[in-house]
Amino acid sequence: MSDNPFPPNSRYNAKNIRQYTTPSGDTVAFVGRRIIPELDRYQALDRHKAIAAERIDQVADAFYGDPEQYWRICDANGVEQPATALDPVGRLLLIPLPLEMTGRGDS
């Protein structure tokens, strides 16, 4: 399988789609492992102080114009669970430039 089914704004867009052939001969497609880059690879576009009742997708929409880019903010701040990205209120988040723009990407 050579075509990547993920949209351009997906964190999996540039990842390889791999195949596994089961002992019964069935082929199963899966996404190759995604390694989150080290935090020092990110360059700041801006910073954002978390406020009450705010969601990470809203922050992504405000800075990138696309709520589905929330994963960029999570990755740059070492956040594994997006629901906790703005905890605690007042947390200062790095809003990163996309690694693809900085030449520090993993692909």
C-alpha cells in the first residue's frame, strides 16, 4: 500500500503505511510508529497562557487556523494526553512553528 490515506493536516500524513502478512496470508495495513521529536527541536511561533474553559483545539485554531493542528502544540510541550494540555490554568504553552518549516522535522 503506497498511498497515505491521511489528510495533509494529520500528524500521520508523512508516515509510512506498512503491511504485515499474517500466517493465514491476510495482509494488514498499519501506520509506522510515530516518534515525537525532542522538545529542543521546536522553534517558537508564539506563546499562550492557558485560561479556564479553553480547549487545545481552540488554541490550535486561533494560532494555526486549523483546530486539528492541536497535536503540534501537544508535541512541542511534551503533552501526551491532549485533554490535559491546558492544565493547570495559567500554564504557558509554546506554540511551535511546524517542524517542516524549520528544517528540524523527522522526515
